[in-house]
Amino acid sequence: MAASVDLSRVTFIVLREMRKPILAIIIVYSLSIAGMIIMPGPVVNGETQYLSIFHAFYFMTYTATTTGFGEIPFPFSNAQRSWAIVCLYISVITWFYAIGSIIRLIQNPYLAKALAEHEFSNKVGRISGDFIIICGFGDTGSVLARGLSDARLTAVVIDSNEERIKALKLRDYKVPMPGLFADASVPKHLIEAGIRRADCKAIVSVTSSEETNLKISALARILNPNIEVITKSKVEIWEETLATIGGKVHIIDPFKTYAQLLASSIEQRYFYSFNNWLIGDKSTELKQPLCPPRDGLWIICGFGRMGQEIKRALNKQGLKTAIIDPQPISPDEDNVEKFVLGLTTARTLKLAGIEHAVGIVTGTDDDGQNVSILLNARLINPHIFTVVRQNSHENAAAFQAAKADMIMQPSLVAARRIMLLLKAPLLKPFFKYFVVNQDRAHEMNDVISWVQESVGDKVPLVTSFHVTQNNAKALTDILENDSVQLGDLLKDPRDRTRSLDLVVLVVEPEGESLKVLPGSHYSVKINDQLLLCGTDFSYRLFRATVNNEYKLYHVRTGLRQPRSYFMQWYVRKMGREGEGL
């Protein structure tokens, strides 16, 4: 539907711009041909010759295009030659006018936009599997698109910045990633992106405008009530509004997310490293856990949204906080050990108690200022734990050289959170299982060792798997009449004595409570949701097992099931079905 509408727009623009040039060419050619027919030719045998309609049209065709094949079918008279001269000059001028109109048409921005939308609609229509719509291709959208590509998940991108869409087309993604330069808050563009299709699983709104994100989320809920909506918001009032639009809505606040991550890292010393390792951060080393101080004073430089969320998280952990900010804070702000009014300098840091502080958070919206604060803090207190905010992805090299203990990049935090929601939504309850109870620290260490032993030095694959007929045909066929243990599915189909490099972290049975770290004796059920962690190759072997009745039979029994009709008949006849055949 959208593609046909865009094609109609293209046709309309072409006809509107070329109407006058086409009419001019038709009129000039008609008059020229009529004149050539009327003009008397040479006298042959006492009879004046005239051109036929066909010969006049043929002559004007090659003459007007300045080809020139001579005078045919007979030499012209002076009258005909005079008229031919007039027609030649008029037709050349007319063609110049038409060519100029064609050039203006090609340069017409409305035609280029209509053609781009038509091409975009065709590309979206060619997507055969599930896909996701990303509105906004800034830092967050770019990181998210790369993550989805690595996970073999197709996405459709809409952005109001033309340069970003041009950059998108130059990326070497592993899956199709069609992009459109347009305003994603316009319903027509969301429809062109395929929001009404059944295989459109989610829409992600990560534009730089809070109002635009809210509008896109509301439009998405109207256009497709069943779609999953994920939107980025840093303002509490917008979060309250988004939470009321109904349906399945995830609100991503990078500051709140990071504050929770910091608090969890304080509670569980391996949490931060394990979290970053699971999401594919190659610089993370599990053997060197990050240990933010659990006791003492923390200084927060910049009391914007990030500073406020960090303060709440630290206060919940029973930690003291001091604040440095050029704006006065609310008198109702509690649990503030000390407040220093002004910019963060060496003097204000000392007034806040930097000499005895255990941690510092630099959370301003200026990268240069954040790095400067970090250097000053370390100069005064070399052993202080540092958390620094990186606003722009382009400044990554400077922040890596600064070697802060924790770097908070809002766009990266949001992209990773969204990626996990789309790819592994069960990871949140998995981490919650450990964080809510500090007595499970040893259990988390065992899980880390277990997972690391399975994955090794490879980049871990974390994904959800839904046990359905479409995803696991052979397995669901067996589960209708029999039971299958989880441990059998994790055996290598090539050699069942070996296990796949794959671990099941969480199982969510339909209508039942979550089961964290299910054992190998767990009986898999239809519609179970599994959270898997392992290598990409082992995951492919796992999918091959649950979709192939012969592989599944082998990992369960250790026997080889005959495949050909003859061998199946022979085994049944001999009464030795499955015995090593």
C-alpha cells in the first residue's frame, strides 16, 4: 500500500514538472510536420510533389535531433528548405527548454524524497522475518543497530538527519538495515517502515527529543496495539506520561539504569564485570572484579539528572554523599553530607572533603569538564574510586586514556539496555536473583566460573529461546507425548558424551514462576522461555538438535535412528530398531 502511494507521488511530480515541456515539444513537432506537409516540393513531370505524413514525421524526427540524413524521399524545394530551417531552430530551442526542465526535475528535492520513500518501502517489503523499527540514528541508535546486526536481527531505521542515513548506507551490517531520511513522528513514515506488519516485533524510539519520543510511542500504540514499545527518556514527567499509554512499554532512562548498575556493583563485587562481559564488552576481565567502596564519603560533581539518580542509589546503600554544583539544590534534599555551591575546582573539591572521600562521580554534560575534574580529584586523592560521565562517543579515546574506574556513556548504556530487552529479556530477573540477596555471592561466583569455562575466551552469546513449533519443531512434536530433560538438549549432537558450550541461566515456564539456574534434570515444556549463554556455534548446534528428530533421538538415547524407508522397514522386521544403525 505504502509503495503504491509513493509511486503515485513520483508520477504526479514528474507529470507536474514536465507538463509544459512535453506540451511545447508536441506543439512544435505538430506545427513543423504540418508545415512540411503543406509546403510545395519540387515539380516532377509537371506535378508538384508533397511530403506524406510519415515522411514529414520521419524528416522532423532526425532533423530536430540534429542527426541529419539529407533530403528524402526527394530533393526539397526552396520553400521546404526555408520551412526546415525555421523548424530546426525552433525545435532545438524547445529541446533545450525540455532538457533544462529534466535537469530541474532530477534536482527536485520532492522527487528525490518520493523516490527514496518508494525504494525504502520496497526494501521493507522484502524483509521476510521478524524486524525492529529504530527511530533515531544518533549514538544510541548507531550502537543498537550494530548490536542487532551482530545478533542477526534485522532493523528498519528512520532519522530526521540526512547525513546519518547516508552513513547508515555505508555500514557493513550482516543483515538488511534499510534507512529513511524522514520525521519518525509522522504516521505515514511509520507505516512505510512496516509498523502494521505482524512480524514487526518492536519499535525503539531513541531520538534526541523527549517530545518526539513520546509522540512516536503514542502513535506506535495506536497503529499497532500489539507492538512492543521501547523509548528513551531522561525526564521524569515524560516517563509518567509514557507509562500511561498502555500495552507493553519499556522506558529506558540511562541515568537511572547506570545508578542501579553502580548500586548492584556495590552489593555484588562481580556484578559489574559479569554484566559487561555478558553484553560483549571485550575489555572486561571476569578475573578482575570491580569493587566500588561500600563505606565512606562519595562526592557528586554536577547535580543534574545523573547526579540525582546516583545520589539516590548511593543513599540506599547507606553511603554518605557530598554535592558540588553551580546551582543551589532544593532545601528538601535530604541525606546530603555537604553541599558546595560553585563550579568543580580543586578548591571546591577540598571543601567537599576530597582528601577523605572514597569515591567521586563527575556527571556534568561537558566532557572536557568531566576529565578536568577527574584529573584534579586524582591529584589530591590518588586512591579515590572514579566514576566519570562521557557524553560524546567521539571522545572515547580521551576517556580511555584517563583510565577511570567506571565510564558512564548515556548512549551506550541505553543501547545495551535496549539490546538486552530485545535479545534477552530474562537477563534482568537473573541478575535480580543475585542482587536482592547478598548471601548468594558465592553462588554467583560459581555461575561465573561455570559460564566462563563453557565460553572460554570467545565473545559470549546471550539470547532467549522460545520453545514453540516454529523454533523447535522436533522437540515440540516429542513433548506432546513424552518428556525431554534439559541436560539432553545441551549435549553435542556430534558426540553426546560432550556438552555444548552453552548454559541455561533462566527458564520461564508458561503460567509459572521463573526458575533461575535450572538443573539438567529439568523437564522442558512447550512455550518455555530459555535464557541461554554460550558460543554462537554451540547455539547453532542446539537449534539443529531441537529441529531435527534424528539428532534429538540420538542425544536422548545414544542410538542412531534409521533414516531411509528401507532401513526403517528392515529394523522393524529384524526387531532391532535403533541398535547402532
